Amino acid sequence: MNSSFALPPRASIRAALIAGLFVVLWSSGFVGAKFGMPWVGPLTFLSLRYALVVLLILPVCVLTQAQWPLDLREFGHVALAGVLMQGGYLGGVFTAVHLGMPAGVIALVIGLQPILTALLSERMLAERVSARQWLGLALGLLGVAMVMIDKMQFARATLESLVAVVVALLSITLGTVYQKRYCGRVDFRTNSAIQFSAALLLTAPLAWWSESWVVHWSAQFVFALVWLVLVLSLGAVFLLFALLRRGAATSVTSLIYLCPPVTALMAWLLFDETYAWSAAFGMAVAMLGVAIVTTEQSRRTVTTS
């Protein structure tokens, strides 16, 4: 029977499911931070998180005989990407939260990442960003702004918190592009072991110097820590590496636009935070922007293959 309707290929469905799962898991990071932050300083929190990830992933690397980087140069590339993507990004975000910056403001600033990634990708990865993709990126940023505008309270943003969130933005942008260019061939398991070890070497001394590694243990903090270790540091980061291998950096990072709206929805469900109709419309605008970017990249892939 002839029909103009055709089911999408399984590979496309699988890719969409992976992308959707990544957005949900990545968005839960703010929820985990909100649960755990009252009980511990931000850098101590991250140091415990990184140490547990390393303790979990190293035995997996050994038992599965995962391949390590071929030489010290490649090892160094992976470590530097880890310092940027884990230490710089999360360190900046957690510090900004700890200093009182509203999550909406943080999410909006981090929402600039796809724009910066697109600019860097054209220069570092030779990924040409088309006019349609720039339109999608602009719509994504507009959608993020619409979701978060009612939560923005710039009067509470101190100079220190602004510096921290800008460090986070620059770190995740540079780290994503650097990971795509220099670390794409490294095994996911050893990649994670090296990156979280490098991040731990950055945050642990800073945590000792500024926070004395003080932890007020509670069931809520343990839950937040376990969630961030298993779901974020292992689950979401593995998905990010997989997405970067499969697609262009611009298309992958455009998914970040969906995280602030999803985070706001989670906060509404879990913490009874308001989620206005304007925010729901903003989420739809952000999703439209992501769709434009990713479908344009898929069209190019099909054309060049």
C-alpha cells in the first residue's frame, strides 16, 4: 500500500529518546543542588561528588578493560576538558547558588552557551552555522528568557555571584567544544575517570581552604549526593559524551535551551514554585528553536552522506 506517511527510522527515534533523557537528567541538577546545598558548602559538595564518581568508575574501567588515552598529550586533553566541564562549570554554578543568585538568573546566563558554542564551533571545529540555525538559537534564548523572566531578581545578584556564573558559562562552553575536538575518540569510561579526577584535584584544595570540608550529614543531603553522583555525573554526562560523538556541537548544546524550562517545571512539581502560562509558552518557543537547529543539522548530515 502506497502512502505519503513514513515512520521515522529507528536511529532517529533512538537519538530523540537519548536527547530527551539527557534534558530531563541534566535539568534535575538544580533540584539536586537545592536539596543538598543547605547542608554543605558548594566546593565540598562537589568534591564529595567527584570522589564518589571516581571510586565507582575506576573499578568499571579495570574490570571491563576500557582503553585509556594513547599518550600523555591525549591524557592532558581529557583532563583539561574535565577541569572546564566539571570543575569550572559546576563550581561556578554551585558557588553562585550558594551566594544567593536566583536559579532563574543562573539558568538564563547559562542559556547563552549555545550562542557562544556556535561562535567557537565555526572557528575551532569548522562547523558552519547556517542562518536557520542562528534563528533557532535566537528562539531558544528567547524561550529561556520568557520562562525565567518572572524569577529574575537581579538585586540579589552580587559581584561575586556574577563572576561565578560567568566562569561557569565560559567553562561549559569551552569545555564542550574542547571535548568535541580533542577527546571524541577516548572511551567514555576512562574519559569520565580522568575528567572527574582532574576536577577533584581542582575543587578539593579550594574546598579545604574556603570551607574546611564541613558537612552536616542528613538524609536529605545523602539523597542529593547520591542523585547527583549516579544520575548526573554518570548518567547525564555519559549521555552528553554520546551526543557529542553523534552530532555537531552546536546541535547538541542547543538542547541546553530546554533545561531551564524543564527545571522550572520540576521546581513547580516538587517545591510548589509558580509556573505561569507565559513560562509554558516560553518553553514551547525554546523547543521550537531546538527543533530548528537539530533538524537543520540532520538535513546537512543526510545531504553530505
